[in-house]
Amino acid sequence: MLQQFFFVLIVRPLVLIVIGLNIRHRERIPLKGPAIVVSNHNSHLDTLVLMTLLPWPLLRHLRPVAAKDYFLRNRVLAWFALNIMHIIPLEREVIDRHQDPLAACSGALQSGDILILFPEGSRGDPEQMGTFKSGIAHLAKRHPDVPITPIFLHGLGKALPKGEAILVPFFCDVFIGEPIRWSGDRSSFMTSLEQGIKTLAEEGYRPAWE
């Protein structure tokens, strides 16, 4: 209930009115789980925007995957991340070799949830795409039948870039790609995923930020 109030009263007005979105290929958004949504990552707004794109009845089944050490570093942030955003905390560094860092993600997919993942890991500079990490490939290999929808976000890195706390209203674009699945090979899968998001970026090409 708290999550629904938060998204109805705060997130949706923020995303749809204050920022404003131009969404391309909305019909490609997954309408049920299990599924995985992956995107480039430049702003804290990225997760909120992606969660507003999916159908309202799916809200309680959306599970953003986020670094445990960042979101659980204090009680207030930890409570918000776990109870309102319903994140899956991910260990960035696994010390125990018997530990399975993707166990919670796999469990969520088996329960029919939709994961939101940022293959770059941490937020990058505004509108600059970083190198994708291979964690998504390991997850796709475990769940080869789960569709993975690539999304390219443009403009959120200017609206609320890394290290800034003041939101600047800035019209943003969302480009949604065709879903892909595990190809059987990690290298070809990662290439396909990166190329899919780069192709979406080129679809809405704009000059680099000055």
C-alpha cells in the first residue's frame, strides 16, 4: 500500500509532469513475468522511470537489482529501498566462494517477477555509456527462456546527474528494444545486448552534451 501511494502521489507526477517522457515502442514492454528489463544508467531517476513504464498491476512484481553496500548503508535508506522500491540487494564483492550472489534474482524470476538491471553497475557520467558487466549473462544462462528487454534512457543524466541533489526539469526520451534471450555463449550474448542498446541510442541520436 505504501509503495502504491508513493508511486501515485510522488513518482508518477514527477516523471510524467515535471520531467515529461517521450516513449518509443511502448508495445515492447513486458506485460508479465518472469522477465528482465536492462538499461543504461546515468541517474537515480532511471529506476523510477522504468518502474512507471510497466503496467500498474505489475508494480508489486517489479524488483530493481541494486548494490547492497549503497542502499543498505543506513536504516532509513535501507527501509525505503526494501519496503517501497522492493529492491534485491546485490553483493558487489563475493568473499565466500560458496555464496551465490544471484540466488535472490533467480528466486524472483522463478516467482514470476520482473527484474530491473543496469549492466553497467554504477551510474556513469551524463549520457555516457560504460562497459557492461557480465552478471546479466550468468543470470540469462540460468534462465534461458526469460525474455530480456533492452531500454535506452536519454536525458535523465541531465535531469538528475550523479552527485547532484537538485532536479532540473528536462524532457527525456525512452527507447524500448525487442526482447532477446540467452544465446548459448556469454560473449555473443553480451555483444548482442550492448549492440541492442547502442542501436536504440542511435535511433534517437542527438549531439553530445556540452
